[in-house]
Amino acid sequence: MDEPFDNNGRKKTTSEKIWDSTRKTLHMATFQAGKYKRIVQKKIDLAALHRKIDASHNDLGRLIDELREQQIADLLAAEEVQALFFRLDGLKQAAAEIEAEIEDIKEETEERPPEPGEQ
């Protein structure tokens, strides 16, 4: 809240009150813009991971088709297929971590931003 007195016990003037209000508003806007920037960057990273996941799915389909044509009996046990599954698992885990980070950043918006000078 606006305090009618400054740190020295002196009553604040109207211009000091306006300046304090403006400073707090600018600080809040900067704080929110920083969060938005972090969320956007995480979403860009997530989109890149999803493209890698899609490419790995395509590679997996192509590999399984090739192995089928070679009449390999146990397609899923093939070393190349297992390597692709391992890669997909890693990519999916990384995507889940980024999604959790995005949610954490969004939850920060409900918290009080630090006051100017607290950072």
C-alpha cells in the first residue's frame, strides 16, 4: 500500500506518491514481461523437442518396415528398434520436464513479485 510517510518520517508529497505508484507499476510490468519471456522460450524449446519426437517416430516406422521386409521375426527386440525406443523415451522425458517448468513459471504469476530493490 502507499505509505503517507517516507522512511525519514516525512509526509510524502503527491508527486512522490505518484512516482512510487509508477515505479511499482513499472516493476510489476517488468516482472511479468520477464516471466512471459521465459514461458515463450520454454515453449520454443518444447516445440523443438516435439519435432524431434515426430522425426524419431518416422525413423521408427521406417526401420520397422525395413525389418519386416527382411522378415525379421521379433521386430521389437531388434537392437536398432530398442535404440530408437530409448531415444524416444529420453525425448519424452525432456518434454515432460519442460512442461513442468512452464507450469512452475505460470504459478509464479500468482505470487507477489519482489519489491524493487529486493532482488
